[in-house]
Amino acid sequence: MKIKPLADRVLVKNDKAETKTTSGIIIPEAAQEKTQTATVIAVGPGTDKEKITVKPGERIMYDKYAGTQIKIDGEDHLILKMSDIIAVIE
């Protein structure tokens, strides 16, 4: 399935949460916090008021409760507004 974001929307794929700490303790899935980093998959064309400033392939940070979750080919993705993206990770 192909998804093309509209207006100032960005399609991202959530990064996997760490399941083990650096000291080797395994974190159960129920205790893991929702990840707030993702990789940009596709971007919309933007609007006159909101320009798109990220590109596919970039890693980003976004607001904790932002976006709409969707499944594409069995994998979790998120559609965000450009204004919900708070940083680009370099």
C-alpha cells in the first residue's frame, strides 16, 4: 500500500524502542515508554502557511501525543503535522 501525505502532513515510521538497558536489564514491552523518534518516509507538498522542512530519510523527534497511527504492510507508522515535529536528529 502506498500513502501520500497531503498539505503539511509527514508520514514517519516509528523507531524501535530499546528492549535492554546498557547494563543488560531487559525491559518488558508493557513498561516501555512510547518512542518519540521516527524516520521520515514521505512528505506532503506543504501549504502557504506551513512549509515542509524535512526530507524522506531524516530522523526526527516529535511531540509525545501527536499524529495519527496507521499500519502499512503490518508495520506501525504515524502521520504528523509539520508543526508537531520538534527537531531533526543528525
